[in-house]
Amino acid sequence: MTWWAWRQHRSQMLAAAGVLAALAIWMGVTGVSFAREFRDLGIASCLAARGDCGQAIDQFEALHRGLAFLVPLFLVAPGLIGVFWGAPLIAREIEAGTHRLAWTQSVSRRRWLSWQLGVLGAGTVVLSALFAWLVSWWSGPIVGAGLNRFTPGIFDLRGIVPVFYAAFAFALGVAVGSVIRRTVAAMGVTLLGYAGVRAAVTFLARPHFATPLVVTSPIGQGNVRVDLADWVLHTEAVDALGHVVGRGGGIDLRVTVGRCPAPNFIDPRASIQSCLQRLGIHLVSTIQPYNRYWSFQLIESAIFAVLTVLLVAFTVRWVRRRIV
Amino acid sequence: MSATSPAPALVAEGLGKRYGRVWGLRDCSLTIPVGRVVGLVGANGAGKTTLLNLAVGLLAPTTGSLRVLGEVPSGTAEQLARIGFVGQAAPLYDTMTVADHVRFGRSLNPRWNGNGARRRLEGLGIDLARKTGQLSGGQRAQVALALAVAKQPDLLLLDEPLASLDPLARREFLQSLMGAAADQAEADRPLGIVLSSHLLADLERVCDHLVVLSGGEVRLAGDVDDLLGSHRILVGPRADAGSFPANQVVIAESHTDRQTTAVVRTESPVLNPAWQVSDIGLEDLVLAYLGQPAEAAAPHRNPLRTVATT
């Protein structure tokens, strides 16, 4: 049965491997040049010395501004496994009528499904693990240059979570295909479902995996208590009474009306800052500190692992009982 | 005759299958004997495909019970190993070669005669390296048959295998089918066959037992010899159905002003000299039963039920 599961899906698996190979070549070339520029611009040593690397980082980013569009593509990649491997698995059999051939051989439906899921599932894990490793290596310099790895969008591409995203997408595709039984419709629903669940977990659940820390810092020194690698959920400027006077690091300057002297022309910024400090205004940041990165990866992986198991269990029962 | 007779190929009691609000099969009670070539006749939508899909476990019944080779079709591996199935339009994987299909059978069936299948297909001139999507309709049907037979089953179910085949392909297919049955009989493993079609002429050549379905219900079932021997066509002066003696059951009748033509079921010879009696062909017999309304209003209209033989 292993041979058949491989033979039936051989072209899909080879196509995906081919895409990954092409990606690996391209990433190999560009990744090496990233690393080189990173070194040449001195960003690595600058960050190690915790100096102000802003200028070098800006240069680096200017060189690679065009690559920003690639990040959304990579985010979709695990979902594509669900769309192209998962959704057609059962839907295509039923649409083409070949289930009347496959399910009348001397194997029970459950065994047939287990082998299909096993072979394709193993392929999913291997491909997504390679993909995750590749992207992690490739984006190392970019992450070092200021996009911290905890940010939504970067967190999703590195570490172990891409493997679990891909497994979930595959299981979702198979389940959707077994219910909908029309390949194209199942592919669409799988993609939307995957995007919806991922967005929900990223924006609604992930900030709350652990109670965020609340850190205050005075105005004027940036967010000194917050590390570059921390995940800042939100930042507010708060006055002495606790009222919010600004969001996202900015301050609504109307609060200075009538309470601050006119700005000094020599150094307007410093005079406003000292006035704000006198008024008791400070920055309050809600963050997830950088040392929670791996526990967050594990929690998110566990969530998607549980979802995957539930979807597989559902599909096995559904196929045995209900459909054609 | 053996002491314990083998289980019938198929026993249905009150079997029904509903798709949404439509009944594909309704109150079907039927016994198909084992080791025969059974023809399942009916118009499109009569329930033939439903019955065969239920028998092989692709569908689950809504009402009633069904036993195939003595067991309820539950999709277990042992059961599926005993039943060969050729679905409607001979489903095959269009992008795979014929040889791939034979290998597919080997990897999914413990009892597999792949060499026999290959020999049979090569004898028919089918290139094993061709993709099945490129084969003609007749060749696809032959490949599907070869796969089902290579499993060495006890019962072979074929759902309209002859539909959309040209006459030559039909004849070749039936020859292959009978050849496979003969091979297995020689190997002392008799093969029962249930073959559905809406073309009676083909079935007439190979079948020795007939089941007629219409509107999801069984209208007629029995050995072909018995059926042909117990029905007659009577032509004579105009007469009402009620005027027939009790032992002559009128199945169908047509009247002109002065003449009546009736198909009757009777065990004894017709002695009334007013009638011109002739034997009936299978096609006329089936048409006579198919012409009956679903709810038989008149008391003398009794569809012939089952004839259980071993």
C-alpha cells in the first residue's frame, strides 16, 4: 500500500519538492549575499556592542526593500500543502469516481486512508521542516537587523511552527475535501479556513499565551527597558493620573497646551521632553519578553498539533460512515 | 447436493435506500442464488446501481437488511476480498498505465493473480504501458474486468459494464466475462456474477437468472428457464382480465375493439381454444412486467417474487 500511496501522488510530491529545490537555490544565493553585506556593513559587530546601528541598518534595509513582498508568500506556503495535497486527496477520488475502484479492493477504508495520510503526511513534515530550516537560515541577517523574530510574520516562518502549520493545513484539506467532495471548492475552502485559523491564533491567541509584562520607561530615552528582541504588543504614553495621552510611541501634543513653555529654538525636542517629564508623562509598554520565544513556539505548535489530530480523527470517522 | 448449502450470493429483505427525499431503492426483497450468472435489468434510475453499491458496501442502507455471501456488507478487508466490483463507466485512474493498475491491485489485494490479468489483457491487444485515460471504452471495460477478476473473488458485481460500448466491444467483453467464469469453475472456485444492464439482448445470451427492477422496486425475479416456461402470450377475441381463470394471472394486456393480447403467468397449459398461445421472449416478458404501475391496484396483478434455488 505504501507503493500505491506514493505512486498515486508522485507528481504532486515531486512538484512540491521541485519548488522547494528551486527556492533553496535562490535562497542559497541571496542568503549568502545577505550574510556578506551584514558583515561588511558592520551591523553584526555593532549589534554585539549594543551601539546605535541605525544608519547601517537603514542601509541594509534599503538594499533589500524589494524583498518585503516575499514575506506574505512564505506565510502562505504551508497552507498550499493543504490546498494541493490535502483537499484533492478524497475529493478527487470521489469526483472522478475512482473511489469505486479504490474502496472495493481488499483494504478497509480506514486502512486506505491511514496509508494515504501517512505517506503524504510524512512528506508534509519533511518538506515543511526543510522549508522552515531554509527560511530560518536565510532570514537570519534580516532578523538581526531589527525585525525581531517575535514579530507576527517572522515568528511564523522560523523555528518549529511551520511544520505544525503545514500538518494542520494538510489535515484541514483532507477533512474539507471529504465533506465537500468537489476538488476546486474544497481547495478554496481549505485556503480560507487555513488563513482564518492562522489569523485568529496569531492576533487573538498568541498575545495571551503568557501574561504580558508591563514596563514603564521615561520619555526621551526611547524604550530603554524594552529589548530590541522583545515583542511589543502595544505602547502608550500615560500621564501621572493614568490617562492615555498617546499611542504607539507618539504623544498627542495638545497635552502641552497651557502647561509647557514655548519650545526653545536651540533644542526644541529636549525642552518639550523635559516639560513632559515634569508633567509626569511616561511610556507604558505591554510586552512579551524575548526569552519567551521558544515557549511560545511550543505552545503554538501544540495548538496546531491538537487541531491536526482532531481533524484526522474526524476524517477517519466521516469516511467510514457517511460518504458515498 | 452438499449437506450445508452455501449462502446465497445476495439476500435482501425490505431493503431501501433514500437519497434526500428520493428513494433509490424501496422495499426490495430478493434472493440471488450463488454461482449463477444473474442479470439485473431496469431502466435508468430503476435502482440497479443503488443495489450493487449497497452490495459492495459503498452505500449503507436506509431501511431493511442486506447480506452478501452471508455477511452484512461492512467494508472489512475479508469481505471485500470476496467481491469483485466493476463500477459504472469502469472507473480507472486515467493518468496511470495499465501495468500500474495491475500493480495497484497487487498491493491492495492479498489474493492476486497479476500474471493472469496481464496475460488476458495482452491477449486482447491492450498495451500495458498505455495510460488508461487513452484507452477506448471497450478497452477500459476490459481492464476493469481484468482487475476485478484477478482478485479471484467469489462474487463479481458489474454495474452497467456494457453501456456505451459498441456491439463488437460488448461481445468481446461478454466473452471475457464468461471465459473468466469458466477459468474459475475449472479451478473449483465457482464465480457468481451479477451483471446489470438495460440492454436485454446481451443479458439474454449469458444470464440464467433474471431480476427486473423498476422505480426502485423488484418486479420480477427468477431463473430464466422457469420464467420463460411459466409465461405465455395469448391472443384472442376481446376479453376482460377478470374473465381469466384463477390459475392464469394476467401480467399485461392490450385491447383493440375486437382483440385482446395478454401476457399471462400460468403453470398449466392453456386449454381454452379461443386463445392463440405462443411462447414469450425475454424482452417481451420484461416489458410486460415493467409496464405495470408501481402500486398494483387490481387484485390479479402479482409481481412474481423470489425463486430461491441452489
